[in-house]
Amino acid sequence: MNAVPKYDSLVFHEAALKLRTRRQEILANNLANS
């Protein structure tokens, strides 16, 4: 067993969180601008 899958899942989770927060910021900006 190697630690690569766990590391990859952690990186993927962090990237997903960043994308989610970024998308929420964009949606909030669109609502504020409209």
C-alpha cells in the first residue's frame, strides 16, 4: 500500500472546496450586481 491515493483525495477535496467557495462568491456578486 502506498500513500498516494490518500494524498490525491486530500488535494482533490481541497480543490473542490476552493472551487465551491469561488463559485459561491461569483454567485453572490451576480446577485448583488443584478
